[in-house]
Amino acid sequence: MCGIIGYVGKKAASPILLEGLRRLEYRGYDSAGVAILQEADLLVRKRKGKINDGLAKLLIEKPLTGHLGIGHTRWATHGVPCDENSHPHFDQSGRIAIVHNGVMENYDRIKQRLTKAGHTFHSSTDTEVLAHLIGEHYEKHRGKNGDSNPLALAVCDALREVIGTYGLAVVSQDHPGTIIGARRGSPLIIGIGDGENFVASDANAIVAHTRQVVYLNDYDVATITGDRFDVQNLGTDTANVQISKLEFNSQDAERGEYEHFMLKEIYEQPRTVENALRGRVDHESATARFGGLNMSLAELRGIERIVIAASGTSWHAALVGEYLIEELAHIPVEVEFAHEFCYRNAPLERNTVLLVLSQSGETADTLAALREAKRRGHKALAIVNVVGSTIARESDGGIYMHAGPEIGVASTKAFVSTLTILSLLAVHLGRMRMLSAGRAQEILKALEAAPKQIESLLAQSDTIKAIAQKYATAEDFFFLSRGYNYPIALEGALKLKEISYIHAEGYSAAEMKHGPIALIDEKTPTVFLVPQDSMYDKTMANLAMIRARKGPIIAIATEGDTEISKVAADVIYLPKTLEPVNPLLATVPLQLLSYHMAVARGCDVDKPRNLAKSVTVE
């Protein structure tokens, strides 16, 4: 949640910060603001609302010059969205400003103490309390002999009092060439330039200026100037600093010719699947290959149970993974909400492996699940998209999606990439057990055919758009299927809810007769995923129940199915493929349906209300 950008160098800070905030807006768009050192004064501009409607206009009305500054785009946790609660926040003296991602759990107690000491607060945020706390410690260090950097010392002292999570950047008018950055539980990176340096919560904000970055670890505190940076760690004597190169460039994070990032990312999915497959298909041995699992063949063969922990869209991918791994590898799989796994004492037997799924690699509850499994002595593997992310660094081994930056809040290409990798992993584990070479080859070839099949589905966008416009006034939807496609029904319902604000429910089709069918009427459309697979006849019987009650039906069916058009009002056809690969294809028309529905209803597709891209706070 929320986005941070900071710059120190020789260039004008304001346009760099504004551009960075626009690239970070998918992380939060309740409000935005900047603090820039202009000559000897530290000045703040901030305003409620989206950047172009608020901060950008404010900076035209009241421009700022200067070569050092920090910026923030907010997704509210403490305090309602308003100008006063927008970041940056000052300390009591008005000489220190901070921007902050995360949650300060003990802010209320500290606020009471500071209020008694004479501090005055102007917002209801925990961030302002942290600013005042830093300011209080700064006064203790200021002017002392030997305190070469009293601002850094003040930040360190303040953070030792903080309970909770933070990614923050701090500037002071007393230190005109310095930014202090720190992280615990909320991502923060340093961007290394030529005579200039950056700090950001996300590489998207700075990739146009540098591709050399340092991913800060928990409890790291960085002192950043235009020509150098130093990192210390609150918990150890020395910090572990590694310079990494970003895999993507600034063009990858641009919308290009597409109206929305979500649409662009839907259309990138053929390439996404190819990237997930590249170098991992071994036809000679009829298996998949992974270089980063960091487990021997004996260890992989010894796995007796897999627990998959994830949240949101990744949780739906995990459910598909359960079907794949149990069928192809005959390993028992349990899918957990990451946030539930952390807070209950679930038994983990010997030879149980935890697999976590996260696009960002920073999802707070998923990271907590990973750490809990490792604490209990179990291997923890990860499927992530962001190289250098916290989950990628802390897992025992893992697999990168290589999907490129995903900017749209509603995940699309990362989901499809995860499905592809889970399919490969199921084949990889299955070939160590009882999966035949012939069956494995069939699945691998079906996966390799998927990119062109997805392209054929994207070519149906206009047809899907017409269907979306037909039902755009509906206020309730059902998404139904069975078997491998049941999780895709859940995902389809989530996508519709996320971006069009239509109430939608995903169910196993067989569950409808156990209660939910009471809601079916002529105004409630149902999207039925009914490909010609092993569950076809059962699903068609469930479909008949909906039709008998005059519920409008949109069917996702297999090419060549001559029966479906007789019972469904509208049909979208999928190319023929194997049953385990069907979810990969069935996802695409549901994404397009949700997208076109949201556009028809006038919704902001890339910035849906109340949502942010990466959930880095619990």
C-alpha cells in the first residue's frame, strides 16, 4: 500500500517526484504530496485525490524548485483521505518531513506522551506521530560533538520505539543534501544514479532514471546523498548490501497504445506464458526444469505434503495448483489463506513443504506465512514476479514468473503466469513419481500451444465487449463451474467485483442447489464455465437448473460444442486443449468480460475504489 519516491542530485526534484508518483499511483490514490528543500526552506505541497486532479495542479499553481525532495501517494490506513492526512508530515519544529508506508501499532501511546510534552498534531495519522518522534530524538542529538549525522541517529532511535511496519523517507532543512530511508516489513529500495540517487517503494518509480538498485532488508537504515549511500542495520553490526540490476525498462511500465494498463496486461499474456515456459520445458526427459528450487532430487521425491499459502487472486491460482499437483504428482495439497496460516497452529508434518504465491513478493501476510514455516523448520518455496523482493530473498528456493511489471490493480498476467508455472511444477513433481512420459509430453505440448490459443481468445474481444454491454446494468452475477475451472469461476467473480463494483459470487456449480439458487431470477446473469472435460455432463445438468429458473446464461464453452448454444443466451468459445490446461485459457475471456463491463459502467479500471496493488500491511 502507498508509494514513496525520493530524489537527491543536481536536477530539479519536482518533475522527478511527480513522474515517480504517477508510476506509483496504483499503490494508492487517496491523496499525494511532496516535500522539497527550496533554498533554505523545506516546503510541502499535498492534496486529496488522484495525482492529476490534485497534486499536479497544485504544483502548477504553487511550483517548487530544489534538488532534494520526497513524495508519497497514499492508500489510507490511519485517518480518512483528506488534505490534512496526506503525506508528507512535519515534526513539531516544522524542519523535518517524512513520508511513510506501513502501520505504527503503538502510535496512540506515543502520541499521548508527546502531547503531554507539548506537541501539537494536525492530522489523525500514525505517520505524523512518527515524524514528531523523530523530531524529538533529533533535538537530543542536534549539535552534539561526534554526532556526524544526527538525523540518521534520530531516525534509528525513533524506530527502536516503533511497533509495527514501516518504509519511510526522511528529510530535514538542517541537512540539505541528505535523505534517510528505512524499512521494516514495507519495501524500500535505493536507486543508484550518476551524481544522483533515489529512494522508492517500487522500482517502477525510478526505472526511467536507473536500473541499478539496492533492496533494503528489514531494519536497514540508509543515509543517501547525491554521490553515495551508506546502510546500517538496527539489528546487526553490519548491513547486507547487494546491488541488483532491474529486469525491465521504463517502456515496460508504460501504458503505450492501450486505454488502460489492465487491457495492456491482458494482451501481454501470450508473451507472459512464453516467458514462464522459456528454458523450463525438457522434452527429452518429458519433464520441466527449474534452476532455483534449491532442493535435491531426493528431497523433492521425499515431499509428502504441500501447503500453498496465498491471498486474493494468488489464492485462486493456488486452488488450481492443488488440482494439478494432486492429479499429476499424487502429493496431498492443502491451500491456506496466508493470513489464516500465520495465526493458527496448523500441524505441519515431517516432509511438508510450504509454497507461497505472490506477484509483488512483498505481500505482508504471505511473507509472514513463509517466515512462520521456516521458523518451524520446514522448507519454504515461492513463486514470485519481482526479482529481489523480500519473499524472493527469504524463501529457501523459488521460481520467478518473468511476467514484467504489472501496474493494473486487478492482477491478470501474473495470474496466468502463476498457473503456467504451477502446471510445470506439477509435471516436474509427477515425473518423479508415477506420471508417464506420454502424459507429461501431452501436457507440455498443450502448454506450449497456449500462447497462440490465448491470441485467438484476445481476437474475440469485440464479441465479448458486446456481451458485456448487454449485461452492464446487472447488479448481481454468478460464476459457476466444476473441477479444474471452479477456481477460475472464483477468479472471474473477483475480477468483476474489483473493477466494475458489481456484486458477484463464484461457486462450484453443484453447490447452487444447496442454497444459492434461491437468488436466481431473470435479472441475475450466470457465467458458466462448461468446457468439454470430464465434468461436462455434470456441469451441463447444473446449467439446466439455472435455465429452468429463467436465469440468463453466458457460457464459456469449447469450440465445436453444438449443444451449448441451445441452452445459453451467449457463448464464448475456447480452443480445445487438455483438461489441466483449460484454466489457463478460460481465464482470458473472464478478464475481458470484466474489463469491458467496467468500461461500459464508467469505472476507473486501473484505479478501482478502495483498492491498492500490493497489500504490504495486515
